[in-house]
Amino acid sequence: MMTAGVLAERLVRRALAPFGYSIRKVTQQRSYDDGVPLPEGADAWLRRDNPALLELRKRYEATGLPVAVPSTWWSQRRLRHNVQLAYFRGDNAYVYGYREDAEQATRMRFLLLGRYIAQHDPRALLHRLEEDGAFGCWSYKFEALPRVSRDLLDSISEIYFLDRRFDLFGRTDTRILDIGAGYGRLAHRVVTAVPTVSRYYCTDAIPDSTFLCEYYLKHRGVTDRAQVVPLDEFESTMKPGMVDLAVNIHSFSECTLKAITWWLRQLMRIKVPYLMLIPNEPDQLLSRELDDRRMSFRPVLEQLGFEQLAAELIYQDSVISEFVKNDRIFFFRVPAAA
């Protein structure tokens, strides 16, 4: 006997069909892996009603800066639904670590990427930069590979790009500025892998990100060289000559054009020589406006005088490009402000 629910579904399908629409059951997305217990006190501190976080939100809003007005990607409504603070390394707005409905497909993706990194890892970063799966991070263990995660694999790829284009391991007393640093993923990995990086500045226009970054860098024990610069202290803290390289990873693609322009002018003001940029789209540089429109910010780069020095796929392998979304890394020379 047909149930009322089944009958209703058939009627809806029949009604939608002439208009070219269909319905399908959506599998509930798992947002984090709770297999690794949280550190002591993490669940008590990483709360949306934490006074430190509420104060940061007030401070950022009071700046009146264009970067303090988030796109829809970083609205408080989306953050409430997309990021569970105590499990900020799970699958969310910061890092996509578990996208496919089929767990087997996800495991295959990470096996493919892990093997690629293992074959292009002259400094053995895959083994040196350990993944512990903390804070809900989706991580995977395979035979002949250490435990891997999106955090770990992306960080290693980005570090090797910087070594190829910026001679990261060959420099001394290197100072890096991370715009849109999120929870501090790359800061943790860089200062662990490269002892000659003397200072890594993390800044972000989203107060929740600053809140998480301060906590995470302390948890990882890297605050001797990795420093959080809150948005409302950025202009007074960051001075010309303090930074050798700026990085922006999947951040400008989630900002408005006004916000991107403000950040680019700040790089010029403090005379940062180089910028590594990774957009969300492999071949376009697009903003995300308040009404969700996408606008190219390449004309802004060109008008300000940013010179593109390199653009290459993160994973330089045709097989990976066929089966995995393969982001492109851009490298620019930054003009000094007149």
C-alpha cells in the first residue's frame, strides 16, 4: 500500500517534470570528525557567547573599514550554520575536507593527493608536519603514508610553491603576512617547517577567525614567531619594511571588491615586495559582492600596478587535474605606494 509520503513525492515529481525540475534525496553532510577528543577546556572557550569573541565583533564593526563588511560567504548567519567553533578544523568555510557524499570517493581523493605529495617531497614535510586530527579535522591513514588531511596537503603544496618562486628555505629572517589567515593553518605549518621564518603575521577581517587563530596558535605552541594582528590594530601595527611576503589563500574570492582593493593598497603602503594569491576559481580572480555577484578583481591589480610573475596549478599532474579540483597559485610583485 502506498504511503501518504510516497504519494506526495510522486505528485511533486509529476508537477515539476514539465518545467525541467526534479527532486532527489540529499544525504546529510558530516561536518567534522569527533574521533579525536578536544583538548581540555576547548569546548568551554570555543563558544559563540565567549566575551572575548563578542568584544572582537564590536571592535571590528567600530572600525568602519570596508573590509569589516563581510560578503555573504562570511556573514554571521552562515558562520552559525557552517562552523562549529570547537571543531573549526572540520569541513566548513575554512577548509573543505569532506565534500563528497560517498566516503569511499573522499578517501580515494586523499590517497591520490597524498601519493602525489609523497613523490614530490624532497624535505620530507609529509612526515615532519604531523596531522593529529584535532578539532574535528577530517584525516585519513593509508598504507605507506602518514595520516593526511586537506590542511596538511594544501600547506605542503603552498610551502613548496613558495620555495620555488620565493626561495623560502634559502632565505633568512623571513617575515610573512597572511591576509585572511583563518584559524592559522598555514602559519602553524610554515613556522614548524621553516625555522628561518622569524615572524608570521596573521590577520583577518572576520572576528570569529581572529578569535580562533589566537587560540589555535597558542595551542600549537608557535606564538613565539606567529602573531595575530587584529583588524582594528592593523594600520597602527604594520609599518613599511616589516614584511617580505604576503599570502592570501581562498580569501579574496570571498571578499567584496572594496575589501580587496583596501587590502591591496595596504600591501603597497607597507611596501610588501611579493604576494602569493590562491583564488577559489582556477582561472579567474573573482570577488563575492554583498548581493552574491562575482566581479573580476584583476583590473584592480593591473590598475594598481601589480605584476604577475607566475601562475601554476598546485598539483602539476594531468591525472589529478582530471579527478580533483586543482587550484591555481598566482605570484605577484607588489608596487610600492607613490
